[in-house]
Amino acid sequence: MAVRICPHCKTEISAATAAAFSNSIECPKCKARLEVASGSRTISSLCGLAAAAIVWHLSSSSGGDLGAVLPTLYAFLAFGVVSALVVMFTGNLSNAPELPAPEPVQSTGGHGATGHGGGHH
């Protein structure tokens, strides 16, 4: 079975859309609300963490003025790039949970927050 396919209408979702809107993807054909499945998120996070650890280890021996900062920066960038690429290539889509229904705001009877009218006295 291919990845990034709407479970309802079998329309393929682009890799860029899956990576950019992983929490709230709308199917272009049936308008179903989708998200990247939790298993795909876990795999991409683990791959990103492994890449970050490798990059940090390789760059931790660098010297100079920024020697203490660069390994962390490179690790952060490696995590972001690798985890996004893994979601793009292996991201499986599932149904997203329903959005909570908005509740109406309680009326204060026209007296405002202090219990008095909003105008001048």
C-alpha cells in the first residue's frame, strides 16, 4: 500500500503537504480531515534524533569561538531536516480527531465585567 493516500477516497497527498501540515491535512478531493499517523511520527522522530546525535558527535570536536555552540546548532538542523524528510517519504495518513465544538460566550446581562454599565456615570 502506498503512503500519503487518503483513507476515504484514495487520493494521493503531496509529500510537501504531509510534512508542512502534518496535524491538519485536508484531502483535496473529499475534504476529509487527516493527519500523519502516530507510528510515522515516532519513526521520523527517532530517525531525526539519531541523525542529530551523529552530527553532534561529529562536530563536537570543532574548535574556535563558536566551538561550544555549533554542535548544538548542527544537531538541531539535522533533526529538523531528517525528520521532515522521513515524514515526506514514509508518512502514513489517518483520520484526524474531531475539532471541539465552540461553546457560546456567557452573557453578562449588559453590565460588563464589573457589574456596572460600560458608559460614564
